[in-house]
Amino acid sequence: MRTWLTANPIAHRGYHDMNRAIWENTLPAFQRAIDAGFAIECDIHLSADGVPLVFHDDELQRLCGRDGAIEDLTAAEAKTIAVGGTGATIPTLTDLFDVCGGRVPLVIELKASRADPQAFAEATLAALSGYDGPVALMSFDAALLSALKQAGAAQPLGLTAEGKSEEALAAHRKAFAIGLDFVSYYYDHLPNEFVAGLRAKSVPVITWTVRDEDARRRTFLNADQMTFEGFDPRQSAPL
């Protein structure tokens, strides 16, 4: 898992262009990442009819220009809603699998949800059944990670995290104690004792979200790989 999770830069919500023409968490952004050979990070919510939808925000307004919550949509309704006024609509997780076909790793973040954690976990694993490509699952939400464990997830599980206070680090240690496999940490809160302890045990550490050269430099002083956006990591990042 360390090899494929940390081998290549991870495109944050796909390799979008900061929502100018290719919007985040859309199939064109994912295809662009695949073409460039980058791993893909994405976010999922559970639809009203129990289908994982690829979308970051709780609400539709920023990305779709309309009122409403993503979790109030059925999967069929989501597929009719344009993202950013483009031809791309809100994809299901299965749509992403169909496009990716195992060609690059997927790092999927389950967003904190009104849905029952166990139902969300089971729906995610059901969507994953039969998909053979490399996939890691992560969340800020310890209840969702516990639910994935209880549901028998075979995929690597990671904690998405931030913070440097003793209180935050203690909470992260508690969450990690269920037997997680990696951490995705906010780069500006590194280094810290929690992440240093994981690295000493060879636990993979990735960062979010790198947008400039300073953030990239700090990532590779304290972690194994970056989740990036807004530049081509094969070139110098903006200063």
C-alpha cells in the first residue's frame, strides 16, 4: 500500500483547473488526472437513495448554483445537475470507477454525513465490490472509519486530520487506535508529534492541500506524498 499510495502526486478532487473550465470532482477532472498519471483524491456523500455521490460540499450552491443539500438528491437527480454550468454533472462513485478502470490509485474521502455511519460504510463497500483498482478510504469522521472497520473494509483506511494542539493530537491518536493504515494531514500543521510518531513506524503520511512551492517543500520534509491543486507537480509550483 505504501508504494501505490505515495508513489505519485495526488490530484485534489481530480486534476481540475481551479474551476475555470474543468471543475472539481467531475469526470473531466478525473480523466485529466488519469491522462497525466496522477492519483486521484475525491469526496463522497450518500444520496437520498443510498448511492455514494462524488461531491465535496454539503450544499449545492457553490458548485451548482442552486439551493439544496447534496444528500437530499437521488442518484438519478444528481446526474441531471450541471456542475459549474458545464456539461459535467454530479457523478456517482461507480461512474468514477468506470472512468478510472484501475489505471491510477483512488483516495476517497467519506464526508461527515446525516446518514447513519454504518449505512454509508456499507453502501461505499458495496460500490467497491468488484472494482480491482487500488483504492484507499479516509475520513475526518472517526465514526465513519469505525463503521468501515466493522463492515469489513479490505481497503486501506486513513484519518484525514489537522491541528497541532495537545487536544487535537490526543483525538487523532484515539481515532488511529482502531487500526488505521495511513494519515492525510494538513501540511501547515506539520511537523507534530502525532505524525512524527507514525512516520517512525513507517505509516504512510500524505498532505493536503498543496498549492505552492513552500507547501510542497514542507510536505516532503514531513510526509511521503502531497495532495495538490492549481499547478502541474511535474513543474515548479507557484511561489
